[in-house]
Amino acid sequence: MRITDLMIQETMIMDLQATTKDEAIDELIASLNRSGRINDPVLFKEMIYKREAESSTGIGGGIAMPHAKTTAVNEPTVVFAKSRKGLDFEALDDQPAHVFFMIAAPEGAGNTHLRTLAALSRLLIDSDFISQLMSTDTPAEVSALFDAKQAEAAEKEAAKEKAKAEKAANVASTSTTGQQQNTSGVIVGNANSEDFVVAVTACPTGIAHTFMAEDALKKKAQEMGINIRVETNGSEGAQNVLTADEIARAKGVIVAADKNVEMARFDGKPVLQRPVSDGIRKSEELIRKAVNGDAPIYRSQGGNAKEEGASTGKISVGSKIYKDLMNGISHMLPFVVGGGILLAISFLFEQLASPENPIVQLLQTIGGGTGAFHFLIPVLAGFIAMSIGDRPALMPGMVGGLMAVNSNAGFLGGLAAGFLAGYVVIGLRKLFKGLPKAIDGLKPILLYPVFGLLIVGAISFYVFDPIFGSLNTWLVDALGNLGTGNAVLLGLLLGGMMSIDMGGPFNKAAYTFAIGVFTSSGNTDGAWMAAVMAGGMVPPLAIALATTFFKSKFTEQERKSGLTNYVLGFSFITEGAIPFAAADPLRVLTSCILGSAVAGGLTQLWSINVPAPHGGIFVAALANHALLFLLAVAIGSVISGLILGLWKKSPTLVK
């Protein structure tokens, strides 16, 4: 695919009028919007600024590449623009930006499109090419220049592949003296040089900076006569993955990344962890330091270097706790969904047959308390611990979670055990830091497991399990004895929380609470699951209704997206409403919260139980009052849909 298939001439701006970064972004988005390449300019702009908040896309050298990957994009597009005077785009080199490439990638961009965007990024490393772009006067000249440059690059690549194939045919031995070829990729550099480094590049969206850093490192290594292998973690996943042999032979490792990459494989190696922008603009410095071993020795399980996934920036305590909690919940959810659906099916069979039916017993064994559901709290606790203390914390965290299950401490005890295990391992690292280096290898396989398990197990047994067991018993009894009025209030609260952030901490808190009661109550009556499920189904269904009955208030693309929300709403996938909430948060969130709260409250007013933690309308038949459950969801959805439809303003184009 040609770059010019994405960089269409009708969107090009040959004389950008903007004088500030914000104005430039608005002017570029307006061009995308006019050409119909995006369907939601507000959401797209939000995602552009979200990427800018992570690190400036003014990469230096007079180039800026603001980009976003979002459902707001109809077709993959690159908007080319020039500013003769230049403007401050907060570039990494503090110099004005003159050439702009705004990349708009849809959420489901195909591999061909992503490879084309990567090819574009690689071309921009060439300063001579940028100078040629600056001298163009018309969109046609820009297109011709890119086509010629891409054809030239393709010819060079073909020549390299031919030379590599010829060399592979001529070299029958397994000699590695030249270091020019490798079964998993090409090593760039000097065939006679013994200096060899490896690198990993990655950026949050994996579209532009990942590949620019790769090419910058390769180009500089070739100039310096140093051999290098670069792994990219882009939108297509990891490419040219480093082998264990290459890592072992490398004098140093460069990780130029703005997102987490697999780090444990670099244990014991000198590792430079830098932002991906340094891979682009400070490639010589990074390569020189890596060759000289001028970097901290990385210890994935308790050394002095930064730990796996560590960030160079500071984050708040609340953000850290939320990140650790979400790591546990995200790993727990497959057990919830898989086990919950199988359990729901077993209840359906039980109604049609009997509890002794072999299919019923099989499904309940696989999905229930001795199957998937048995792992919910241990997995939650284990991966919370792992997020805090890395791999050594996983085992004591999971055991602490299992002890919480066995002692009836429930999900509260599991949460406490998870956080305890993570910080216990961090404490053990500090405690054992002064031990002789000769026993460093024993720390992850002996000291951390034994002492971590002993400390977490003892505190769980003597402190957490008795306290949270009693608290959990009281909570379940209290919930079971709630009067109708109090139950309705709690149903209103849980239902409303499902819509506050649609998959964020409030949503997850309500869902986790319901799961905790669901798994700890000794039975699966699912009263609170009914409130949570009804509340979570309302937002996408309300969006679907509003786009159907208030068509003039939505764009054509929004109406199409609204249809998919019927399916998402029926399936209890609240996140389907997120694009609409991001584009118009006040109206959408307020409308959805009100409808979700009503739906949740009605489930408790009518004493509805849903004995399944997921499934939406597909498990509604299992409810003790199936029609009333559907009616509660319908009433909440209609309320939200009407409020949104009447309140929302007609769409206007971004100027």
C-alpha cells in the first residue's frame, strides 16, 4: 500500500495559518472532518490531547506528528500540513515545527494500514527528505515526492533481501562472526565489529514513534560501526522479537519505550530505560552508553535497577492503588465471565431437568465454587500483589487470597492479602539488599517465596481472616435483612455507579462489591447482581434508543454506532456508551446515571434476583422475576434515552 493512499491530497494544508499548538490541532482536525474521514471530531480531539499528555508528538527537527487511534475515525488518514513561519509545538528540541502529519487511525485498523503508517514514520528520519517536503508548493508535488521516496525505499529493501538470501545460501556453517544475519531478523551494523547491542522501542499507540526510534537507532548504529538488533512493540504487536542468544551476547540493552514491555528477559544485563523520544533524538548517546555498559544492571526480581514496568514519572498514591487494583480485576474477569456463563447455563438446565442431571453437575463443577469461581479471589489477590511487587509477590498473594476464600474473609480479605503480599515483597527486597551478591540467584527462588509466604500467611491467618471474616458475615447478614426501603436505596446507588465512568473505578467498585456478595453469601441468589446488571445495561441501550428516535440530534455515523449499542446493551457491555459519553459527557453521563439508578432501584423494589454475574438479557430467564427484570432495564433505558434525546443539541461541524 502506498503512503499516498492514506495521505490524500484533499486534506493537505499547504499553508497552515495556525500560530499556536492548539490552533494547529484544530486546523488539522477541521480538515479531517470536512473530508468525512472522522465521525466524531470532539472525541478525536480528546484522544489527540490524551496522546499529547503522555509526551509531546513534536519530535524535533521541525516535525510534529499528533496522532490518535479511536472509534472516531472512519478511514485511516494522514493529514499533511506545512507552516512556513513555524510554530511552537512543544517539540523535544524546543525548535519550531514546520511540517505536520496528523495520523487518524480507526480502532480496528488493519495490518496493511499500520505497516504503511510505520513506513511513513521511517521516512521522516531523513532530514534531506524533510527539506524537500518544505520546498513543495502543491499537494500533487507532495504526493509525487512520497511515491518516489517509497519506491526508492522498496528497491533498497528488495536489494537487501536479495543480498541476505544470497549470503544465507553461501554460508553453510553456523559461524556468527559476521553478525549480519539472524533467523529472527537482521542485525544492522559493521560485520567485523564485536560491539553488539539490542533495543526495544514502543510508544502508547504503536503507530509513529515506535518505528521512528527503531530507524534512528539503526541508522546511528550503522554510522558508528556498531551492530544492533531492534525489536518493535507497535500496533501489530512485537516484531523482530529478540532471542535469548542475542540478549546474552549483547553488551547492553536499550529500552526506548513509553509503555510496559517484557523486561524479565533482561535480568542481569545493563539496561537503559528511556522514553521513546530519546530513541529518536538521543540515539547516539543511548548506543554509546549501551556499548560501554554504562547502565544499571536490571534485576527483574529484586535488584538495584528500576523494576519491570516502572515509570520514570511520579504518580499519585490513588492512581497507583487504582492501577494495582485494576490489574487484579482485569485478570479476574475471564474467570467471572467464563465461570459465570457456564454457571448460568447450568441453572437453566436445572430448571428444565433436575439438580442431579449430569450436564448440570458438570457445568456447576466447572463454573462454580470448585471450578472457575474458586479462583476469583486468589487471582484477584495474586495479580494485585504482582502489580506491586512483580513476580515474587504473585504466589504469596494468591495463597493469601485462597486463605480468604477458605476462612470466609471473602473479597475484602483477598484485597487486603493482595496489597499486603505486594508490599511485603518490596520490604524483603530492601531487607535482603545487603546480602552478598553470590546469593542473588537464591532470592527469587528461595528467600522471597519462603519469607513472603510465611509473613503473608501468618498475617492473613491471625489478622485478616478473623477480622474480614466477621465483617463479611455481618455484611452479608445485614444485606439479607435490609428492609425494602434501604434495599432500594442501595440498588439506586449500585445502579447509578455503573454509569458514572462506564468501566472505570466507580463501575468496577459496584461490580466488585456485587461479585463479592455473590461469591461470599453461601448462595447465589444474586440480588445485588440484578441491580448492577440492570444499571450496566442501561447506558448502551439508552444511547441506542436516543439515536433511533431522535435521529436529528446525531450524525449519520453516530446513528450507525447507536445500532450496535442494542447488542452491547443486551449483552451487559456498558463500555459501548463510552464514545458518546466522551463526546458529550455532561448530557450523556447525567442521563445514563439517572436511568441506571432507577433500573437498579426497581430491581430491589421488586425483589429481583439474577443468579449469574454476567450475560445481560441472555441470563434474564434465570431471574426469579424475569419479566420484571427486563421491565426494570426497559424503564431505566427509556428514561435515559428520553432525557438524552430531549437535552442533546443538534450536531454542528467543527470549523
